[in-house]
Amino acid sequence: MDAEAWETVDRLVAWLDAESALAPDVELLLRFMKLSEETGEVTEAVIGVLGQNPRKGLTHTWDDVDSELCDVILTAMVALRTRNPDAANIFKAHMASVASRSLTTTNRPPHSRENPPRARPVVRAQPAGSTVRGAVNPTFD
């Protein structure tokens, strides 16, 4: 994340703190819980893209899903910053740690007959900004 993003997070945290009548420890817990609400909205948007609720039909686009995912990221940043003033450095170090352990081939077991690569679903979605709803074909490679 760039410095501008974290400056915006700092301003949002200051605004939320100023508007809250709750004790700081309660406010922190609520900001953690807000993440569950936001991830639920991602789920709702995906269900709406796929039209999986027969009562509602197609209600969302992939752009809606993108927006909800951004809300999850921003909410997590606010929660992390609320818990620790050094959130930007904590996140940067954590991302480097994840990349270090995940993006190296030495950490992956070789594939064999006993250890085949797992099948991964491939979702071919509509292009970003498309007005066609529900254009998704899940397939497996």
C-alpha cells in the first residue's frame, strides 16, 4: 500500500474515533466485527452475480463484487490501524513475509502420482464493466 492510502486510513480512523461515543476497546472490537459484515457483502454480491437466489435473480455485477472487495480491504486497514499505529509497517513486513514463503519454488512439494496437483476451478467471468449479468461458466482444468 502506498503512503497516500495509509494517510487516508489515518484520516478515516480519526474521523471514526471522533464520532464514536464508545470506549476505545469496544470500538476496536466493533471494527474487527465490521470485517465479517463486509465479507458477507462480498458473498451477497457474488450470489447476485450468479443469480443463485431464485427469489431475487441477477442483482449484482462483477463491478459490485470489486467494490465490496475494496470495502473489505479498507475495513481491514482501518481495523489494523486502530489496533496499532504502526499499521503501514506491520502490513508491509507481513506482505514481505507471505511473499517470501509463498513465491519460492523451494517451499512447494514436487508433484508426483502420489502427490498430483490439485484441480483448480477456472471461472470465466464477464469483462470488467460489462453490462451482461451472470455470464459465468465454472469449469475445471
